[in-house]
Amino acid sequence: MVDDGHLGERVTPTGAAILKHLEPSYGGPSTPAKLIRSGIGFGTKTFQGMSNILRVSQFETHISRTNTEQISVITFEVDDQTPEDLAIGIDNLRHLSNIIDVTQNVVFGKKGRQAMQLQVLCLAEHESQAMDACFNETTTIGIRYHRVNRRILNRTETLHKGINVKTVMRSGKLTAKADIDDVAQSATSHNSRVDSRTRAESSVLKKLK
């Protein structure tokens, strides 16, 4: 329900019952959709300075190879924590299940002091826990945060000889990426890691094609 400031009955009992049954969401479709038809009806009641028109639109959603979700971006600077201890704190943040990723950049703050700027990504529903973790693992006393939408490719995970391989459809072509931590556990040198990763990715692509 939205209050537009105009007094008076705005819907018939039948219309209200239909809306109650359909339980539509406000704001239109949240995923890409195609408008397939629309209809417009004019009411008999007159409102000053406002048209009495109802428009109904029907959309057709399409199966997408991507998912859209809302994430939180948390940003702050640290200039009074030793590099050794900050590195431990950042590593601890990266290992938390509710945090997607942590990036860091060198910046210069007030009085020209060098500082480390951190950006933490997490799902919107884990925003509060992620910020608590940032306060616990670093010396920052202030955090900035906002929410953004991100779009990610649908992925499939396949295990090949102890190596997890993620596959996605990109521009009509199936691509694969082996988990580097799994690769590291099964190899002892750069050449063996490259070989292990190539074999795992090639095998999974061959199986899925």
C-alpha cells in the first residue's frame, strides 16, 4: 500500500479482493522480463490534479544464465595497526563464511600518513556480522557501508580426483576453472600445478560437453 496524500476510496471491493489474492510485489519485476501485454482502464471518480487511470502490465520472465543478488560493500582505513597483525586480521576475515572477499589498497590519509584501505564484500543479510568482524580483527573505529546489486554467472561444481572444478556458460561457450587450493594440495611445483589444473579442467569440460 502506498499513500499518495489523496483522500477517498481508491479501489472497489472486487479490485481489493483480486489484489489480495494475487499478492503482487511493488516496483515491477526484479529480474529481466519481457512485456507481453498491458491494459489501461479509466475510473468514473474525479480527483483534483490527478488522473483516475489504472494500468496493468503482464511480464514474461526468461531463464537467465546469471543470478542477481544484493551485497554489502564495507570500506574503512587502518593506519595504526602493525602490518604483521593486520595481515593476520585480513586473513581471518577472508576465511569467514559470511564474507565473499577482502581487497586492500595503500592510501594516504590525514597529515599525509600512509594507511591501508580495506574493502569487504558480503551478502546483504550478513552485513551486521561482517562489520562486527571488521571491528574485531582491525583497529578501525569507523566503517562506511552501502548495498549494491551484483550479477554472477550460474555455475556448476564438479569434483575430479579431489579437485573441485567450477564451470560456467560464457557467451555460448562452456569454460572451467579448477580450485587453486585443491590443485596446490595435489602438486609440489609450478609445472605440476599447471599440469594438474589443466588435466582437471579438460577432463570436466570433456565430460560435460
